[in-house]
Amino acid sequence: MIPASVATFVDAEVAAATTSYDDLRVVVLNGTLKRSPEPSHTDGLLAVTRRVLEGVDAQVDVVRLVDYVVPPGVQPDMREHGWERDDFPDLYRSLVEPADIVVLASPIWLGDQSSLTRRAIERLYGWSGELNNAGQWSYYGKVGGVVITGNEDGGKHCAAQMLYALSHIGFTIPPQVDAYWNGEAGPGPSYLDDDRGARNHWTTRNAVFAAWNMLHTARRLKDAGGVPAHGNVTTNWDLSHPDHPNPEYR
């Protein structure tokens, strides 16, 4: 539940925006362990970030991975590797591939990201070998961010792992693009319990900052046609050749 004062402030910032973001697409891969429609604390914090993203008319799709069959693996389609069903290729083609912004959302369990969030990273990695129209890896030109909730320590640890993974496979990571909430150490109330998380102004501020920083970066990348394709085109490199990145390269 977003506090009324926060909603009013965010809505005023949205109304004052002079840049258009209505052509941007966002997909959130939520690693909550709770199946829809069970309330999710991670969704609770995501609501703050979504208030900004949807307020500027960006298209936002939220996927709870637990609602789908997403086998473990680092191949694009695990049906080609013994699995009878794999929903991730359809999710990738319909939501991730056309997205300008990809947000990883995760609860914290035992001080770390959920198994489903890690699986999302592994499956994104499986598609990272595709090339975009400029001959770069497929995630060049896309923006990444993270939202994390828990009632124990591990927020910065999870953010560090998740943001590094996104950066490594080609996503652009804006400044201050992680938002997390932790309760007191050990068992205790979670984000939505007693509005505990909503009263944490530091977390709320960071969730708002993360949304705007993702929007600003995605806008600039899209207007510029992505990351410049000079010095990072994979087809210029033939790693099997002993003397030169690619004998065909001039």
C-alpha cells in the first residue's frame, strides 16, 4: 500500500515530466515464491516503482515466474534438452525481447535471492548469445534494475549479484537503480505487514529514484539507437583463429 503522501508526490513529479516515455516497454520478472493471486511482499514494493513507470504511460508487464514452467538451464529452449515443457521461450519472445527495461524482483531467503530469481538470470543468460540488428549481444541497449524485499539481511548482497549478472550479459545499469527493504534481523514482519515497509521512507525514495533512473537511461538509449556499435561487435571476433580476432575483419 503506497502512503497517500507518497502517491501525491509521485503523481506530481509524473505530471511535471517534460519527456515522453509512452513508447517504452518494461517487463518485471518477479521471483516471489507465492503463486498468483496470493499477496506478495515483493509486489508491494514494486507498486512504488510501478507508480512512476505507469504514471508516464510506459507499458509494464509483471511476470511471476512461479506461475509458469521455467526449467533450470542456460539454453534458450530447454525442450531441446529433455524437458517436456518450457514457458520461458514464449516469455522471452513476447515480453523480454521487445522490452526497453527489464526489472528483476526478488524476495530474500537465507540472505540471498530466491531460487526463481536466480533461475531467471540463468535463463536470460541462455538468450544472451543472440545478436541485435547492430551485431551486438542481444541485451545491448536494454536497461536493467532490481527490487528486493525480505525480513532479514541481504539486500545489498542480492542487488550486487543481480546487477552484476545483468551488466555482464549486456544490460546497461543506470545509477542508483536498486531498491530494497529489510526488516529487523531474524523472523519478523515483512514489507506489507502493518504497513511496515511503506513507512520506510529511505526504501520508498530509492524505489522512486530507481524508476526514474531506468526511464531516463532507457529514453536516452532508445533515442540514440542503442549503445554505439564500435568496438563491441561480436562478429568482428573469431576466437578460434590464432592470429587475429577475425580474418575477415577490416
